[in-house]
Amino acid sequence: MNAYEHVERLKRRARRFLAHAHTALRDGDFDIACFCAEQAAQLRLKALFLRMVGYVPRTHDVRELLGDLVSALKALGREELASRMAAFSRDNREVLRRLDEAYTGARYLPHEFDEDDARACVEVAEVLISMLDEIENDAFA
């Protein structure tokens, strides 16, 4: 599988996880909704990294991936996009923290999410994925 095919595969998986997050939210399975939202955000971030810089970061932390994306955008001279992503990260710090908790909590911690958490996680993942799509379209148009 070449890099382009891998990018597309990661993007497809991100879209499927986002669809699963919406289904879980509708069904009242809030922990799963948060976990799937996190997976969607993480995979879409990794797809953009692979496309932009040629590698997939090893971290699973969405906040760390966002920080690395801001740095990569700055290194590529895309200051406006970097500022926009930094602002998104600041404005959504608490929900992004919950996304990261959903990833680790699903494996190691007895953490439960309520409906408000799940709605916020799905919404932030959806907005983030949309922003990443715009960045990719802008950078590679």
C-alpha cells in the first residue's frame, strides 16, 4: 500500500468511527460515542500528518497531535492555518481532554461519560475533521 492509499484508508476509518459515534450517541451509549469520536479525530489527524509530512506520529493523544500539527503548519509557512488550529485547541481544551480520557479510559480506567460529554465529544470531533479536510484541500489543491 502506498502512502496515498494509506492516507485514504485512515480518512475512511475516521469517517466510519464518526458515524459509529453518532449511532452510539443516538443509542445512549455515551462511553462508546466518546471513544469513537476520539478515534475519528485521531485517525483524521494522522491521515493529514501522513499527507503533509510523510509519517504517522506514534502518539494517540489528540491534544499532542494538534500541537504537533500547529508546529508542522508553521514549519511549512502556513501561519494562518497554524493560528486557526491553535485557537481551536485553546477554545476546545476541556472537550479535547475528554476525548483523550475516552481513549485511555476505554482501556485502563473506569471512567464514565454522560450525554453532555458525548455530545460535546462528537461535535468537537466533527468540527475538527471538517477543519482538517479544509486544511488538506487548501494545502494540496
